[in-house]
Amino acid sequence: AYGYANYARADYTARPLRFGGLVALDGVRLRSTLGGTGLAISHGCNDPELAYEYATYVASAEVQRGMFVMSGGQPGHRSAWTDPHANRLTSDFFADTLQTLDESWLRPRYSGYIAFQDGAGEAVTHYLANGGDPRQVLATIDRLYRESLTHA
């Protein structure tokens, strides 16, 4: 599951959620995957220099912790996660989840990964809802992973 700061905002929903870090298993904190929708410049962009200037502006600390958070964006710049105003606005979503962010591993960024993640999630969801042989679930996940690498 990925965090979504707007679900913690009183101005976004009548029943804001509270977020925290991941649980521990046998005394060891679990780790999560870090990934989301990024900001990129397409190969077919008509004005890559202007696009670069805009991307640099949007990714700046000032915009990320200010207008970006205020507009409901999910910032990537660390200064937004430690900003007192951004945390007041989101009931401390950023401060309360920062350790999890720090301990996470970066989601793979090859072209077949998202399809693998979706398929593996469906396999696990089906198993949790219907039961079955966990070895078969692992075999399915392994097959999906190997297939995903052919699209890398």
C-alpha cells in the first residue's frame, strides 16, 4: 500500500485518516517499496529546455513544500516532508511516515515491473480471499516476475 497525504487532510475528506510507520515482524521493522508517479520529459517534447526549466521549478524545495502540497500534490522533495506547515495541513502525515520512507527500497523502474506488480497483487489477493496452495501463489509470482524481465 502506498501512502496518500490527501486522505489525512481535513479539507479533503470528512473523515481524515491517520498514518504511521510500518509494523515490525519478530522485532524487525518491515520495509516498504518507494515509488510513484514521477515527473519526466517525454522524448517527443517540442521544447525540452523549457520543459526542463519547468520540471526543475516544480521539483524545487519551495514549490514542493508550498504550492505543491497546498494543491494536493504528493511531494517528493524531503523539505516538504519535514515542513511544519505541510505537516499541519496533513495531520503529520509526512513526519509520521518519514522513517518508513527512509527505510524503503526504490521500486524497480523497468518497463515490465508495473505489470508484474499488478499480476502478483492479483495472485496474492485471490489467495487471501479463496485460500489454496501458497506454493502455487509463489510459483505464479515467480513466473510473472520472469516474464516481466523480458519487457525490461
